[in-house]
Amino acid sequence: MQIADIIRQLSIQALKAVFDIDATPESLTINETKPEFTGDYTLVLFPFVKQARKSPDALGASIGEWMQANAPEIISGFETVKGFLNLSVSNQYWVIFLQQQGGEHFGMAAPHGKKVMVEYSSPNTNKPLHLGHLRNNFLGWSVAEIYKANGYNVMKTCVVNDRGIHICKSMLAWQKFGNGATPATTQTKGDHLVGDYYVKFENELRSQSEPVLHELLEGRDVAGMDEAALQKAKLLVAKLSDGQLPDDKQSEIRDELKDMARNATPIMHEVRDMLRKWEQGDPETMALWKMMNGWVYDGFDVTYKRIGSNFDKIYYESETYLEGKQYVDEGLNRGVFFRKEDGSVWIDLSGEGLDEKLVLRKDGTSVYITQDIGLAKHKYADFPMEQSVYVIGDEQNYHMNVLKHICKKLDMPFADGIHHLSYGMVDLPTGRMKSREGTVVDADDLCDEMEKVAADKTAELGKVEGFTEAELKVLYHTLGMGALKFYLLRVDPKKRMVFNPEESIDFHGFTGPFVQYTYARIQSVLKKAGYTKETDKDLTEAGLLPLEREQIKLLEQFPGMVKQACTEMSPSVIAHYAFQVAKAFNSFYAEHSIAKAESEEKRTLRLEISYLTGVVIRNAMKLLGIAVPERM
């Protein structure tokens, strides 16, 4: 039990003993004492003033006196300040905690059997992983590990988007422009090769669509465009021509005309034909699909291994996209869905603050929400979990809200446990990335850059003495990946962010390498001192100086931080905490000598502080997927 919980229990006991007030844990507010006041933790008194029929100061004095008299080994002093009771925790408590809680697994809760599924990554097989995928992977992996640290049984899953028009675009471009190229013949990583053909398709589409758009704007008929589409295009052009529309509406119409022009190009007709062949199981098309997807999976595996991402189960959209239709039929029979005159099936979610949502097209084919209903049911059958976490970008907020509401209306047992871990996109200092234009930051290229920056920074600081070439390679990978993960995870998931590689690897700022360096420094200190864990020696008489006390107090909070990170589903809580621990340790170490301590007891005490700090840093960074080097 942490000290804040102990104080909570003591407060309940004091209120009952002194004032016969039956307080509950939820009714108590206990915070860290503000730096300008004396004390460690503060109890807010106002909720109990009326029941106690005492002034806040008198109420606080009575509670403080009771605690000090009944738990002197925990509470060493108190003061009341305008309705707040500031409590000082005894040095004895902190020292005993330090000696008894220094196990290697400190901060990790015991298993309790509850199940959580975390879905993340969700790549498309028409391009390699990029910077946005990295934030997704790091968030998902870290959240899963944080759940494990809180005692949950966790299954990590990935849904691969391996079918659809976007996949066919790469396939068609390879047929047209590839000349039989393979990863082996071109010495190109498979996912990169396929991604190159996706960009080639988009370039060709852009080239073909420009003259079509020109014809539409001129009011001319376009070959391959049906009559209804032509008439709609002419109406849109007429609206543009009258000059009465505001700029934003003109922009919307131009974008719609661009889409119409793209869809009328010969290459789009070809790719739609390829998709139809895939859906019909055409042998030649299926063989091409399997070959190119195989190239991509080989490439993904290399990247996942490099960034330390893994899954317990992978779902493929090609195997699950037809699921869900049976639940539409079930919903129709129960009145959850309704059918329109054209045969399409919808759900009315206006009562939930949304609108009507299509769940089945008039031709009987599924839409994405239908597939996701079926996949959600499939996942629950595989792993009956209390909570299902979807790590998906914030552009899918509406879609995920609809999915949860539909599952609830269908009385699916997992519906209440659906949680969308929505996160903001990652931009670069130069602006937003665009897949179609080939301007995304490739994950492999970024990892290469991070390792190079790590090597350059380490060499600048002269920290490469005594390392072999093989050891340096491991070190640069550890520092580069640590910098990348820490930078992407230190930001609250809900916030959009800008990634700067150079800034991320600073050894002196709010970065992964700073925390990693602190850990390596601690291991060096312990090694030089010949440290072994001390549990028998009584250190309570050694006394605690302010920085020693503050470091122990900060370390004691680790289990609470792990719990908070789980509740908020935010690895940023751990990243901020790890940085504070490292920063505080460096201040403590700079002020208080270990080798030249005032006494043997002080030396032992400071070594114990150093040891537990190392444990906490290592365990915290592990939850972020970051390795810590034993030396730097």
C-alpha cells in the first residue's frame, strides 16, 4: 500500500474516532503538499467541517493530533492552513520503505485475471510503415504493457488492411510499370517496392486526371463517364461559373470535380476491374495479390523487429470483411436497423447525438462499419475480454463512436468495453505528410536517421571509449530507438504533435537519452561501490537530508503512476515521471557524495536510493518499450 492510501485510511479512522464521522475513501481528497508549505501530503478538510461542527483549523488539529498519537512511525508532524491539513511523513517510514520495496519488479501489480485486448498498427499492404504508424505502434505496445503491469491478461492484436481498391492500385502499377521487378532483383525491401508502385499509380492517375478535369471545366463530355455523372459535373461547373459562391464552397466544388475526374480516368476503370476480379477469385489476380502481399509482410516483419513491436494475433481484412452481415439481419428483425426504399439498410443514431448511418448498401454489400461489427464479435469469441482498446487516429472518432453504439444496441457483451484510444497525427517541422504524393517519412529511413544522429551525438560527447564496433552498433540502436519512442510517447496521445529528430536525442533535455544516461550513470556508481542489496542493516538512524527524502518520496509514487497511466491510457504519464526521477537523481547525486559519505550508514542509504532509482527507471522505460544501457 502506498503512503497516500495509508494516509487515506488513517484519515477515515481519525474522523470516526474523534468525530464519529463515517467517511469513505472516495469522499477524501488527498494531494501532494504544495512546495511553499511544510508537509508531504495534504488532506482537504472542507467536506467534513459541517458534520464535525468545528472550524477547519480545529478539525485539522484534532485529526493531525490523532494521527501523530496513533501512527507516530508514519506521521511525524502536521499543520493546518485555511482548511487544509498538511501532514509530514516520518523519516522512519521513508527509510523502511526504501529497504523493503526495492525488488526488481517494484511497481508491477500481481495478476488478477481480467482481460484486455489492444489493437494497434493496422497497416495497409500497399505501402511501408511510416512515422504515423510509429506513433500508433509505440502507443499500442506501451498501453498493452502498462495494462500488464497493472495485472491484466493482455492480447496484442493487429488488423492488416490487405484488400480493397488501394491494394489493387499497387498491383496494377506493378503490372504496368514493374517489368517483373522483385525485392531480390532490385535489392529493395518488399514493402518499399510495393509502396513505390502505389506512388507510381497515383502519379499516373494525376497525369490522366488533369486533362479530364480540364474537359469537365470546359463543359465537354468525357469518354467513360456515365450520363448522370456528366450532368452532375455540368451543374457543379455552372455553380462555379456564376461567381456567387464563397471561397470555401468553390474549393469544395473544385475538390469534388477533381474526384470525378480521377474516377473517370482509364487507369481507375482498370483498377476497379482488377478489384472485381479479386472479389470473384480470379486465379491470376489472386496469385499477384498473394505475391505482392508476401513481399510486404516480409518487409513489415523486419521493421517490427527493429522497433520492438509484436502481436499475439493478426487479423486480415481479406478473411474477415464478409463478417457482419448476419448481425445486420439480426438487427433488422429486432428493429435496430431499418431498410430504405432502394433496399439499403441504415441505423438511426440521432438519439445518441449522431445521425443516420448506412450499414448495408442497396446491392447487399458491406460497408466498413458492417465489417467492424463482425470483426469485433470475432475478436470477442477468440478472447472474451472486459475491455477492447482500439488505437486509431482521431480522424476515426465518429466511426468508432458509431461502432460502439451499434454494438450496444445489438446487446453484444463486449460493447461497453469498447474504447477508442484516439490520438493526434504526427507532423514534421516542414508540414503534413501525404501518402499519395510519396512525401511520408518512411519508418525505416527514420530509424536509420535516428541511429546516425545517436552516433554523431555520442561521438561529440566523447562517450565511445572502451566500446567495440559491435557494442557501439547496439548502443546507437538503443539510443536512437529510445529517443524516437520517448519523444513520440511523452506527448499526451490526444494531442497532435510535431516530430524533430535532432531535438529528440539531446542528452540534456526532456528526452529518452537523458533518462538512459542517468540509468547508465547509476549502474556505474553501483558497480564502483561493489553494491549488494542491504536489507538487514538498520538505516533509520542515518537521518534524511532534503534531497534524499525527496528522491525516496518520488520513487515511492511509481506504482501509483503505473496505475494512473493505465486509467488514462497514456504512456506520457510514465515518460514524464521517468524524466522527473532521472532529473531529481542527478540533483541528489551532484549534491551528496556516495564514495565520501559522512558515515557508512549514509553511504549505504545513498546506494539504496541509487539502486531503487535504477530499478524504477528501468521498469518505467520498459513500459515505454525503451531499453536502458548498462554503460554509456
